[in-house]
Amino acid sequence: MMDTNIIQAAIPKFIEGFKVTIWLSLIGIIGALIVGLICSLLQYFKVPIVSKIISAYIELSRNTPLLIQLFFLYYAFPVIGLKLSATFCGFIGLTFLGGSYMSEAFSGGFNGVSNTQIDAGKAIGMSRRQLARYVVFPQGLSLSMPALSANIIFLIKETSIFSVIAIPELTNTALDLIGIYYRSNEYLLMLVIAYAIILIPLSIVLTILERRVRYGSFGN
């Protein structure tokens, strides 16, 4: 049986965990979008040497679990004298992982831009920067929206792994309370509800945004 008194008593702690999850997700996703956009543009225009370095970064990031990345940041760096806070490790880890996924999402959109329009831009004397700003980026962003939306949802769910380095987000909060009071049903239910409160409205907003951007660009 569910004990509503236990649920009510835990609400303040879950609110704190909710705030931490939202904050880390927000700054991590913003960081990932910035890193991903820069990497995808550098790869799209095939900047010498740099594009190869970016390809290596993407392969490393996408093929190593976030859990291992966090362990490396939090436990390995202090060995060489660089001690990072758990929160900062979480931000770096989410940005590092998310940047590679966002880069692939942007690249897919940019590569979908018609070569005819690229050639037309070059024909009227556009520089690489102008092509990126006025031709590639607006249309590529529209084509990238489905993948970007999926990645945003993915990264928010990945914050649950932050519990391994004791960041007091939602999952860590639930696990701590279960360890103290041994009431798994109540706290796991609250955890599910908390993530649903974040993810379901966000999914709806991203779907609406995706449709608006696509219709605005192509007039469908």
C-alpha cells in the first residue's frame, strides 16, 4: 500500500532534486548545442586538421558511456592535481557527450541542404561565413529539429546517471530516501512522476516547435 504521508513528507526533497535536474539539464544542453553547432560547421566546410580532430572527438564521446566519462572526470583528474566539483563534472560530462550527438544532428541537417542553393550562394559571391549564416544554417536547422529534439530528451534522461557522483538530482534523491526509509514504492513513484512532469510537456513543446520551423522554412 502507498503511504501518502510519506509522499507528502518527501515532496520538499524532490523539489530540490527537481531544481538541480532542471538546472544541470539546461546548462548541459546549451553547452552541447554550442559545441555541436561549432563542430558540425567546421566539419561541413571541411576545415583542415580540425575536422579530423572533431571526428575523433565524436567517435570517442559517442562510444564511451557517460558513466565512465563521469568517473574519469571526478576520480581520475584529482590524481593529476585537478579536482573538480561534482556539479561541474556533471556539466562537462553532459556537454561532452551531448556535443557529439548534437554535432551529428546538425550535420545531418546541413548535409540535407540542396547543393543548388550552395552553388547559387557561391555564384553571387558569398563567403563561407555568409553561406553558413544565410543558406546552410537556417535550412539545416529546420532539417535537424527532429534529431535535436530527440537528443534534448535523451540528455535530460542521462542526468539520472549523475547520482553516481553524488549530485543531488532526482534519482540521487530517490535512492537516498529509499536507503534511509526503505519505502521503494513511494519514492520510485515520485521519481517517475517528476521525470514525467519534465519530459511530457517538453516533448509536446518540441513537437510543436519542430512543426513550426519546418512549415516556416518550406511552406508546407
